[in-house]
Amino acid sequence: STLWFREELNKLEKYHTSKGTYYFPSEYVKEVKNSYYIYQGAHMGLGENRRLKNALEIEGSFRMQYIKMLLDKH
């Protein structure tokens, strides 16, 4: 339902940083062979080096902005 979705989206807001980015826990953006991301299909990484310190921030920020963009369209 829409209410459930909004509540879950609000939970993601706790990962909003003071820089305006999102830093999700690694399990939220994990890519597993033959599996799926929490938000999208399998193997949807952005191509960033996951060993870099800011990889989770890049990924989380992109995913959150993508979700918000989709919401704005509806």
C-alpha cells in the first residue's frame, strides 16, 4: 500500500547525511549473484569501486534520488 511505502521511505531518511547525501548500510545495496537489490534488479551497480570509502554514499544517494524522482512522476 502507499502508506506502507511512505513509512519505509521515511525509514531511509535516517541515513541522510549533513552533506545532503545518503549513506545506506552495506546490506541495503548489496549485489549478490542471481539475486536482487532492495530497490532494483540484479547487477545494478553504478560501476563505482566498492572498496572506496565513499562507495556506499554514492550508491545510497543515487538510489534515494532515483526513488524520489519516480515518486515525483506519480
